[in-house]
Amino acid sequence: MNGYNFAYLDEQTKRMIRRSLLKAVAIPGHQIPFGSREMPLPYGWGTGGIQVTAAVLGADDTLKVIDQGADDTTNAVSIRRFFARTAGVATTTHTAEATIIQTRHRIPEEPLREDQIIVYQVPQPEPLSKLEPSRAETKRMHGLSEYGLMHVKLYEDITRYGHVSISYDYPVMVNGRYLMAPSPIPAFDNPKMDMMPALQLFGAGREKRLYAVPPYTKVASLDFDDHPFRTTRAPQVCGLCGSGVSYLDEVVTDDKGGRLFVCSDTDYCETRRAEGHAGTELAA
Amino acid sequence: MAYVAVKGGERAIDNAHRWMADERRGDQAVPEISTAQIAEQLGRSVDRVMAEGSLYDPGLAALAVKQAQGDLIEAAFLLRAYRTTLPRFAATSPVETATMTIARRISAVFKDMPGGQILGPTTDYTHRLLDFALEAGFTPQAAEQAEPDLAAMPRIHDILGHEGLIEADQPSDAEPFDITRQPLAFPASRDARLQSLARGDEGFLLAMGYSTQRGWGGSHPFVGEIRVGEVAVEIEPPELGFAIDIGDLPVTECQMVNQFAGSRTQPPQFTRGYGLVFGHGERKAMAMALVDRALRASELGEEATAPAQNQEFVIYHCDNIEATGFVEHLKLPHYVDFQSELETIRRMRADAEREMAHESQEAAQ
């Protein structure tokens, strides 16, 4: 694009971000403060993810952008266009074809590979933020690995409800050292982070923090021996492709309680349908 | 029933942008407003956008106001997003407000002082009656002009400082913090705080400053001085070795004077809160000065209990570009997380119903 550098940010800024990312990779799960820039998209729309993608993007990369698992949600379209316009890179909706996947709120169903990078948009990088509002204080708690507060929160949930009530942005321990916010992905996606072959990068623009999980790193969702971590998904199968294992969206079809359950990962669903799988909705 | 994709896509975005552009223009029978008209006639809007956008450029700020349909936070955001792409050629020397060309200068703590009280262009003593003459179009009489007073006007601490009654400036050669390049950590230094406040939201700072007056961290403020005028901006290129004037900048400066009871190491003296904004913005400069002083509580050994004295609370939440982004991002789809909440709440309700059924069964037996 005329008048702007490749991938929008100037080279000095990208270098600064890459240096912070190297630090982040070296200390898995640890939040690295960085000189987050003002982006032409609003804070909360993925400015952190966009800066990370801009810093790692090369001219021969193929970019996929998803929001809620879908390539065609408005914000995913907007971010994909942003890079198509400012970097002129190839874009795709197919998980397997992408070298960089920027995501908001989901991890694709298809397992990621060593030659891929997944970039998460993070609204709140501090996993303790709901329990302790002061960043000066949480910084100290991370330094001392003092995570009792979070364990107490989980324990209180179990005594009140019989199970942990956190259903997304479910806190994880990375490499047995740092408590980390996995970003608001459903807890269903948490196990995918564990020992993932792909590099996982996290960007929080407004909060000015980066963090990372290097390939093949242990990521454990917090739990207790007698109350192991469990994932939940709607018990239905996808109405379009018949998958009984994917994460489902619940689409309201009328005002009489009618519901249609479909894969939230649109590429996964489309690929399955192309392979000949059909759910009840398509068969009908 | 067919599956209806409730999703946006490229065409929807393009059409939405076209509709918005059409709405912005309004009725095309009404003449289009020019950015020059905005810069000249809506100066306070332009000043506010430059302050919160933290870029001094009235032309671009006027364009931002026009593009944002007069939404000043959106306009400040446009300006910020532009600012972030600009290269940095040099850092200016600190501006010297003691020698600025004064258009307005008032003190509430002295009846008169060297240089005098200069009322200048102010709405302070206007009666707030809608002026219907303006609606019809109105050509004002030229204001009377006097020769500019070129004598330096001492600032409030220059006047009170001789007796040690007011805290002195703490000169520093340290490289100032840059909030646009470095992430903040807390406790934040005063230079970082002042930068944040200078581009902080006027409404937020006004409310925070107001809260200190109503007892939430009170510090008994007096307006030591407000001055509005133009200050020379100088850079000192290393290859030249001397300062060159690159232009004048209209600013509003507020020195707030506050009581200080003294501490074990310091006798009682007046302390100061400081506010400085681009253009003519007295409300913002005063609110900034009140909040600056409140945030110095810990430094001055005062108990910090009120919201306005809490650095993290004030600094993290005063930026309206960050705030508007994060508040408005709730408009983005969240249905994946909502789905996980639905499943969780269904499970919790099933558990609760089972328990209630069990209890009523036991009661019946």
C-alpha cells in the first residue's frame, strides 16, 4: 500500500516486537511488556494480535484470520483485508494452507503443525485480573509463583457448584511455572495448547503485553486431583457436517426454542462436507 | 428450515462504509462544511482532538473532526492512528512557558501580580443565553488590541518561591519517559503520569478532579495561575550545537497550588499540581492539575485512599481511545464464549434441579 511500510508497522517497531517475542518464547507463559503502538483499528479489535502478526509476517507467508472460529465474521474479514492491503500477502481460509493463523476466541479443530504459527488476540493478558486488579501486585505474585488465590477461586467454585464455573479463558500453567490466560477461547480448546507442534504467540495491544508458548511445551489447565479438568461442548452433532467432536455454535432458528447446532470452525465444517460428510440439516 | 448464516462478509462491510459516508455528508442540499471552517470556527473541538490525539496539527484535527462526524473521541482516535506512523526527527527542548506570548493569564491567589491579570478571550463571564443572532449569521466587531507586553511574566512559584513557601521545580536532565514507545509500569514516574494525563480524556479527568474537591482525596486547591498563549518550540540539532525556533504552539497551562501539612523531613509548604494541554483548554488543564496533585499523594507521604490518588486506577483508565475500544469491542461477536457459558449454566441448572428434586423427595418421605 502506498505510503506505508510492509505490514503497516515501521521496521524499528517490528524489530522491537520481535525482540519482545524472543523474550516471550524464552520464558514460556511470562507476560512481556512491549511498546504497543496505536493501530488504525480500535483497541479490543485485535490490535495486539495484529502487531504480532505484522512483526512475524513475511512476503511469502499465507495468512488465515478467524474470529469465533469463522473466516467470514466481519472482524476476521476486516483484519484479513488489512494485511492483504498493507502487506500484499496471500490469504486463505484453509487451516492446512496457512503459515500464520491469527485468531480470536478459537483454536482450529485441525491439529496445527510445526511450520505454522498461531497468533491469539488477547483482551486481558493477566489471568489474575479478576481476583487482583493491581498489576503491580499481580506482577509480584507471578514473580513468586504465588497462585494460591486462583486455586482458592477454583476451590470455592467446586464447593458452591460442584465444578469449576469458568467456561472460557480458563487459566493454564505453562511449563509448570507461569499461570497464563489462554485468551477467551472456550475451555474446550485448552487441551489443544498442550504440546502443540506450532508456535503460539499472544498479543494484548491495549494492555501492552506479549507472551508465548513455544512448540511442544506443557500447558496444563488448572485443576485438582479429585476434580480433574473437564471440557464441555454442546452434546449435539453438527447439523451441516455431522461432526460429533467439534465445538458447536448454537444458532437460533425461530422464537419457539428451535435450534441448529453447527461447527464454529467453518473451514473444518466445509472440508468435511466436501469430503462427503453430511449432517441432518443437509440430508433433509 | 434453511440454515441462515448471520455473518458479515466483505460486501456487508463495503456497503456499510458507503452508507456511513452518505450519512456523514447529510442532506446534499445543505452546503458541505470545509475543514478550514472547522479549524477556524470549532477551535475548541479541534484543540480537544489535538490534545487527546496527542498530535499538534489543526488542519489534520479538523479533517478528523469532519471525518468523525463531530465525534471527538473518534476524531482523536483517527489522529492517534495517523500519529503512530510518523517518523521522529528530533525531540524539542522543554518549552519555556515563562516567556510565552500571553493571551490570557489569571491568578486566583493574588489580587494583582507582576505582569497583571489578563482576562483574554473567555466565556467565564458570559451569560449562557442562546445567542440567536449567531444563528442568522453574525460578523463580530474586531477586538481592541494593545501592544503585546514583552516583559516576562513570572510564574506563581517564581513569586512564592523566594520564601520557600512553595515547592521548587526539580530540574532534571534525565531522558523523559515516552508513553508512546515504552510500556508503563507502576508506580509510574511523574513524567509518565503527566504524559498520560495530558492526552487523557477530558471528561474522565474532570470527574476525577471534581471528586478530589468533594472529599475523595482532597488537597485544598487554589488556582495559582492559568495562562493561555503561544510558546516557542525549539530543537537543538546536535550538528548545529544551538537551538533553532521551529514554530509557536498555543497551549494552556495551569499551576494549582495546594496545601501541604509537611512531614517529618519537610516543613509545611504549598505544593503544586500541573496541567498543560494543546490549544485553549482550561477545563482540561485544571482537571489535569488537580489529578496530578492527587496522584502525588504517596510521594508526599499522604495516605492514598481515594480513586483519584490511585495511579493504576487513574492512568490505566484515563485514555479514551483505549477505553472506547475496549468498551465498544463488546459489539464484536462473542458467541463462542457465550456458547460455553450456555453449556455451563445448563449444567449448573440441571445440578440444582436434581438437588431440589432430591430434597423434596426426602421431605416427602
